[in-house]
Amino acid sequence: QVQLVESGGGLVQAGGSLRLSCAASGRTISSYVMGWFRQALGKEREFVAAITWSSDTTYSADSVKGRFTISRDNAKNTVYLQMNSLKPEDTAVYYCAARRSPLRIGIRKNDYDYWGQGTQVTVSS
């Protein structure tokens, strides 16, 4: 089993930045694809970004390309989401997820096997 704990959320003004962290425990995530999803109030959970085990491939949703960057530090068993130029529409609960595959990036919720509890990001206008 893998336990995932997100941190780094908060309230920020539009145009600002936040860095989310996802710390894994229970086992190493070095061979897992890791992803970030978000869910705004009243909406479906949506894909944000994902990264392969070696960081050689990342994939981001069109809505965040050029603004958000996913990265990982396998030595620290941690994944990050750097969010710049934040917009009010980025307001959501952000979830970290792990997929038991080193290379197969997924963009669907069902592609992932483990989930964190989420961290709230609120962007004010």
C-alpha cells in the first residue's frame, strides 16, 4: 500500500504562485507514474499533470500548460506541482495519485491506484 499526503495549498491572489508537494509512504514510488488531479466545487475531478518514473516524460492538461510544472524527487519519495500565473478558475481541491506503472501516463481517474486526501487551492481575483 502507498499512502499519499498533499501539502502546500492555500489562498493566493490571481497571478501568484504555489508549490504543492505530495509525500509518499508505505513503499517507494520510484517505479510509479505519478499524477495530479483537481476537483472544483460541483465539478468532476479532472486531470492536471503526470510524470513517468524517471521524469523523462511529463504530460499536462491544456488548461495548465505553460503555467504548471510537475516534477519528482524519487530519493525523497515526493512529487511536486509548481503552479505559476494562477487564475481564479484554478481554484479546486488538488489530489495526488499514483499508478502502478513506470511508463504509462494516464489522464483518467481510473488509471490510478492510490490517492491522497487533497489540498485546497483558492485563487482570488
